[in-house]
Amino acid sequence: MVWTKIINRYFFVCLALLAMVSCTVTYKFNGASIDYEKTKTIQITPFPLRSAYTWAPMQSIFNNRLTDVFATQTKLIQVIRNGDLQIAGEITGYEQYNKSISADGLASQVQLKMTVNVRFVNNKNHTEDFERQFSATAEYDSSQQLTAVQEELVTQMVKDIVDQIFNATVANW
């Protein structure tokens, strides 16, 4: 009786160990699907402002966020030139539009839109190369001054656009 309990315990312990050793499951929460055996480096050229209407800090907010996302969510080494992956482009649009009109005929909501043109080159697989526009919008109440909400809205739009770029370049979505 005692021996059967000991044997059963060892059997279940061995079975559990065997199950843990034989099965390996990996999850990538960042969505990147990069073959690090072939692709090791990325070159991100700073994006200049080419929009008629601009806000100067927008350029550094965008460039910093873009390089930070690739640094934190991939194992790619950032290089100045000759990267396996190359991302370049420019901020081409920064506009505001009246989104909705109130009963008195004045704008009640204003929409801010940011557009970025991106050129992506994959030197390991040129079928993935593209040039594409990415954009994002954010709304604010017209009773507020743009200068009061601009940094928050630009940061929000930059995050959205950088996520779109990341997904289009290395996540293959």
C-alpha cells in the first residue's frame, strides 16, 4: 500500500517533468516577426518636417518614439547606414479641421491630423519594400486653445502612427 503511493507520486512527478521539458511555447507580445538569424540591424533615418503647418517639437517627439519602439520591442541593432532594414521618410502633413458645428453655427470640435510618408527597405527580402502614407487624428474641444492641448494630442497621434509603422514593417500585419 505504501509502495503504491510512492510509485504513484514518482510517476506523476516524472510525467509532469516530461510534459514541461517536451513542450515549449513562446509568446511575443510585441507582435514582431523577425528572423534574427538573417536580420540583425535597422537604420532609422530622422524624419524631417515637410508640412506647410508645423509645430517644431513634433519632429523630435516622432523621431524619438520611432527609434525607442524599435529599440525596446526588437533585438535589432540600430545603425547609421547599411542596415538590413531601412526606414526613412518625412512628416508631410499637420492640419486642423472643424469636426462638428454647434447650434450657434460655430465649430464645437476640432480635428487635428498628422500624416507621415514612410519608405521601408528590407535588404534581406525586397518583396517587403514599400513607400506608404500613415496618418492619425485626434479631436479637441474648440473652447480650448490648440497650444494648451497640442503636446498631448501630438504625442497620442505619434504613438498611433509609430504603431502603424511598426506593424507594417516588422510585424507583417
